[in-house]
Amino acid sequence: MITGLVLLASGAAAGVFGSLLGLGGGVLIVPLLTLGFGLPLRESVSVSLVSVIVTSSAGASVYLRKHVANLRLGMVLELFSASGALVGGLIAFMLSEQVLAGLFTVLLLWMALSMLRRSDRPAAAPSDAASAPDDPPARPSFTDTLAGPGYRVHRLPLGMAGSTLAGLVSALLGVGGGIIKVPAMHVAMGVPLKVATATSNMMIGITATSSAVIYLLRGQIDPFVAGPTAVGVFAGATLGSRIAHRVDTRLLRWLFVAVLLYTAFEMAQKALGR
Amino acid sequence: MSGAPLASLSAVAATAARLETIAARLLTWGTRVALLFVLAGVIGMATSGIDPMAAGAFPPYSLTAIPGQLAALRPEGFIWAGLTVLVSLPLGRVIVSGAGFLAAHDRRLALVSVLVLLVICASVVAAISLEG
């Protein structure tokens, strides 16, 4: 019973942190379950995918209601992220725990680097200029129909490639893949950052479902671990979104970078079999 | 510039906005229902003294066994029911959106919805065949 409560509290902590830092929480849950509770990495990934679906569904409902997420663009890109997740979900069963731990170490280091770069960046990203609206086209193409208020979509193939990669990474490592999708949409496709974040959040649900189904039907999801973790993540993410405006995220970001680097070190040890 | 393409783009945007509202409602209520089931299962775990980290195999997932587990008030039944609803939610969103795009004669987006569902079906088939 105590362990169930600890799982719930850990999920809540991951949810609060994830929400404050704009992450799905998967990148925190997998190391937490693997290093903190000693669960096999593949089982941690499966539990994390369930939590990712919780945060995506809860977040997407708000973003869609407020019309921040771009449903049309998201549906086109999620076809590619779901395909990537299908492949990743199958590959995950062929890779050893050590290889998965090695890949997770790379992901953690990449995220730490991204967080550091984000903290150095001024409030308005220079690439936001790329999303300035152009003149409406005389004969709209398919890509033109994916545009939103005040912006057009560019370089759709790049977004498709990024989404496929995000799906692959999501299924292999139990994360949402927003770390790939958001830059792909914002930087490569010229979608405003707020819309890219909201659309990525919506897409994550389908991406995680593609691989979660594989884990579920192959008996890799432990209901007694997934249940408390999912409830905790939801409660934490809800709390995080309510206190976000009161918290100094710069300090939190530095703390998070330190946690990521420490976790990367521990994961690397696991990858090396130590 | 002709008015027709602009009108068609605004019609596309209006359809998308309507579908976004419907999808939002589905996700809101679906998440609530799913989490209520999971929460009931977690409370059941606590009252039954189940230790999630105890050694031994955990109860396997079986869609057909869930009604029986629910009737017997077994915690895993509630959690599996919640997780089933949860995993179905993004699919429900795609089905609702696809039907809406089809009704609005937006065949390309309706086709995209069908393809997304086919990828999920492929995941199910792959999981079952690998299991066998």
C-alpha cells in the first residue's frame, strides 16, 4: 500500500515538473521507475506511455477547446508519428535493456542541452518572424489548407520526417516526442511556437497509443504500477498548470538540467552494465 | 484574386473549428471517465493491500475479462477498464474528426483519418501476431 502511495506521489511530482517545464513527464517517469523503483526499462516505458496519453488527452482537450491546436495539421503529421511509433514499438522488443538505457542516456543529454539553450534565449524567438502571414494563395494547395489564423505552413515534408522520428523515439523510450515535434513545426514549418506546442500535445496521444497498444497486448503493462502513476501524473499536471504563473521557471529549469545530467549519468552506468 | 478559394479556405477553417470543439468535449469527458475508473482501482489496491512492487506476475490484460473483474470488484478490472478508455480516447478523437471531415466533403483529411486508424490496427495485428 505504501509503495502505491509513493508511486502516486512520484507520478504527481513528475506531472508538476513536466507541466511547469512544458514536458509530457515521460522523460522523468522512465528513470524514476527504472532507477528509483528498480523496474525493467521496457516496463517503465510502457507505464510512461500510459501517463503520456493521460497528459496529452487532458492537455489537448483544453488546447482544442481554445482553438490553439491545429487539428488539420496535427492529423496529417500524426499519421507519420503513429507509423514511426508502430515501428519503434516493434523494435523495442528486439533491443536489449542496455541498448535502451544507452539510447535514453542520449535523449537525456539532448534534453539537458535543449533546456540550457532555451534558458539563454530571449523571450521572443527570432524564428517567430517566419510565421508571419503571407498573402492568401489564389489556388490553395493541400499545404495551404493546413494553415491557421495568422500563419501558413511551410516545408511539410520536413515536418513529416520529424514526426516519424518523434514517433520512433516515443515508442522506444516512452516519451511524448514533443522535443522533436515542436522544433520541427516551429523552426522548420514556420508554425508559431504556441500552436506547435499545442498541436504536438494533441498528436502525442495517437503516437503513444500506437505503441501503448503493442505493450498492452503483449502483457508489458503492470496495472498496479500504471494505475497510481497515471493518477499521480494527472493530479500533478493539473496542479502544475495552475501554479505555473507563480513559479520562477528559470531556477526550476537549472534544477531540472541538474536532475537530467545526474539521471543521464545513472542511465549510462546501467547501459554499461555497472 | 478570385473569391472562391478564399471562401473555401474559410469553410475549411470553420469545419476545423467545429470539429476541434467536438473533439475537446470527447477528450474532456473521456479523460474524466478513464481516471475515475483508474482511481477506483487504485483505491481498491490500497484497501486490498496490494503491493505494486511485490514479486510475481501481474494480472494480464484481457478485454473480455474486464466485465467479470468489474462485477467482482477486483482492482485490476477497474484499472484495465480505465486504461482501455484512455487508450481509446485518441482513437475516438480521430474517428470523430474523420467523420466530420467526411461530412464536410473534405475527402483528403477523411482519408488521413482512415490511414491513422489503419496504422493503429496494424499495431494491434503486430502485437497479436508477435504474441502468438
